[in-house]
Amino acid sequence: MPAPTAGQAAALDHDAISRRGVPQAALMENAGRQAALLVEHLFPRGRVVGLVGSGNNGGDALVALRTLAAWGREVAALPAGRRSAGEGVLHGWEIEHLALGSGKADVASVAAVLAGAGVLLDGLLGTGARGAPSDDYAELIRAANGSAAARVSLDAPSGVDCTSGCVPGESVKADVTVAFGWPKLGTLLHPARERCGRIVAVEIGFPPGGAEGWAGVVTPGWASAHSPRRSPDTHKNEVGALALVAGAKMPGAAVLAARSAYRCGAGLVRVCASRESRKIVASVPEAIFVDAADDRALRDAVESSAALAIGPGIGTGGRAMRQLEVALGGRGARPAVIDADALTLLAGGGRMAASHLAGCVVTPHPGEMARLLRRPVAEIQGDRVAAATGFARSQGVATLLKGTPSIVAGPEGEVLIAAHEQPSALAVAGMGDVLTGAVGSLLAQGVAPVTAAGLALHLTGAEATRDGLGPALTPSDAIEAIPHALAARGPGTTDLPFPFVTFDQRPPRHH
């Protein structure tokens, strides 16, 4: 599912109209009608009041109100800015137009006008809006948020930035956001995501193509299409052998990563760890133990495997640095995933040479990314997509920046966004080790680095976050959910009975 920035969405809209012959009125008509159908299905009772801005977003709202009126629904419009009564989209239908008694927007006067509404249709600001809303719009937004009515935003909640996901001022807190064409990138990123409620993308008549260079959302359909398949006559080495260097200081990290690698389909896992951790690693009876302190044995393990995973729980001392050097020295052109302590060693030791990272996936959390880029964590979190894409391009490495949501960026500009419905449930120690094992397993099976990172995010989170465990979710729960994610086929499901619905993401829950 493509996820354009505000600028990309505007460019495609312009191209569809000016070059490909799609009438702007047809797009607006489709957008308003699809929104009306969703309102009628999700919120079938109560008066619908539209907050109608001066741009195309306001026109979409008027079409939706006109459509609902034609179906017998009680509707009204509260024009904002320079919006006139109908501007050619009402086609003779009489829609009640509300007005503020004082002529000035303040919370009390707007609240009085909105009293009795069952649904508020947010058509104030479009996807191209920048910066904080003006004072009058801010008052309308505050009053809407204070209403007991359900709030449905068109394309994006007014006040959020559809590129960066920032919220520079007041913004509508929607119960449902109806995205036209595709969910906008910024609405999938926090803090904007919290304002969107349920995001439902609807097809409105855009021509095919034109999404080159856009970010993509990792959906069940994408994951199903990209999951590796085994041939009937395969064997363990052909499926993929993984050398996992982990657990010298924290043996549990090696256990979680190895179990995850097997669940994701690796045919063989060599766990390269310290002698002291051998008994704990033996809790994964399928794995082959290798003494990571033995340089020759470690190098042989890497050279005998199809991919390398290194970092979880190895520590940051001199012995860990030696293991890192031996493992990276022996990997040749094999793909690798580098995580946790290995990232700290690379960043602190000045060993960020392209030869170490080419063909790799790195999986930093924001703190590790801050160390890699030598920038403050707040700066990383302020624009996580830019941080991930900038590092990926400069180092020529697939970058999985963990967070809410996690972001995968490739050296050629590729961007994938995780679509877990409850990503905060994954915020628990050990989940990164599960992810590392999954990425390594997929690399060993021949999956390309960017795809492996995106697929690993789906396999370790999609099913696990749907079981309702919330903060009770453990890394072991996520591992046990992997087979269900692997077995899933097709584009996923929705309870909305409309063929024009192309994306449906439930709102994030707070625990």
C-alpha cells in the first residue's frame, strides 16, 4: 500500500487531472460519496455537521453532506474561511448553513452551533496544509474535539502534517480518517497517528501508476507475496543456514534470536556464543553451538552459513570487538544483520567502513541511531523517516529504525512502514532479539535486505499484537505467533462491506 507525502499526493493529483484526463469534479464526487457511505455505515444515527474549509477538502465535505441529504440524513454545514455556499457541488440540494452568532470563532460559540450533532465531518484543512492552524481554525478544532459527536476527518485530521507526522498546533482528534487514494505518510507516524483514529483508505478513481519513490506500508498482502517458499525437494542447507553471533553477556538474547530464526524458516542455526552460555543456549535443541572465543571455529561457522546475524547480548568489551572483527571478516559477500551491541561497537570504534556494511541490515533503536549519526536522540525522533533514509543512503545499507512505527529504509531510497495495529505492545526487552533472528533467517533464505527487514517486522508483530495481550505480550509470545503470520495468505480482512476500501488500520490503543 503506497503512502505518499503531501507533496507526492498533490503531484499525482495534478498529473491525473492535467495529463491523464481525470476530471477534478469526478475525484471530488467520488471522495465525497465514499466518505458518505462510510459515515452512514459506521455512524448511522444523528445529525451530520460538516466543518467546511475553503479548499478542495471542504468541497469533499460538501459532496458528502449533499449525498447524505439525498439519502434522507439530517445535515448541516459550518463554512470556514472564504468558503461560499455551494461552489457548484450541491447541484440544487439545499443544505443548511450554520453561522456563528458573533461572527467570530471561539470555543463557546462554536460549541453552541455544533450542539446536537451526532457526527462531525472534518473538511477544514487539506493534506497540503503546513504549520499551526490560524486562530479561527484552531477555535473550530478545539470546539470539535470538545464535542460528544463522532469525528470523521477527510484525508487527514486538520492540523497534522501529512509528510512528517508532526502536530505543530491544534489538530482534530478523529475517530475515523477517510484517506482518499492512499493513507498519507505523515498520518502513519506519531504523533499524528494518535489523532487519526481508524484509518480507512478508499479508491476514488486515480489512474494506475505514478507511485514511484513513495513509501510503502507493510500490509498482509505485501508480506504474503514476499514470503519465501520452499520447494518440495529442498533440504536444510538449501533452505538457509544462519550464523548467529549472540549471547556472550546475555545468553537469553541468543535463545530468543535462534528460536525466532527457526520459526521464520531457517534450515539450520549455528549459535556462536561464549562457553559459559552453552547450557542456556542448549534450550534451543535444534541449534548447533559454536564457541565464539575460538577464532577459527567462529570464522568457519560464518563461512559455512548463508547469512550472519550479530549483536544481541555480545557485550561491548574487547572480546566482543574481536568476535565482531572475525565474523565480519569471514562473511565475504554474505548478507548480514547487525544489531544491539554490535552497532555500539561499530559506532564507538570508528568502524563504519562501507565494506563492513554493504549488503547488511542494521536495526538500531533511536538511541543507537543517535550514536551512529552523532546527533541528539530528539533530533532523530523529530524526523525518523529522514534519519533512516539519510543513514541508509550515506552508508549504502538497509536500515530498520525501531520505534512506533518501525521504519525500513534502503540505500536506493526505498521506505517501508510497519503497520502493526498495536506497536506499543512490542516495547519490551528481548523483542529486538526476536527481530534480529527473523531478519537473519530471511536473509539466509535469499530474501533481499530491505524486503527481509520489512517482512521480519510483519512476522514478529502482526499476529502478536492482535491477540489483545497489550503490555503483557512477551518476546516468546511473538515467536509463537510467527507461524500464524507465515500461514496467512491474501490481502488481509476488513469488516467494512465496500469493495472500494483498500486499507483499514484500527486505532492504536493506550494501555
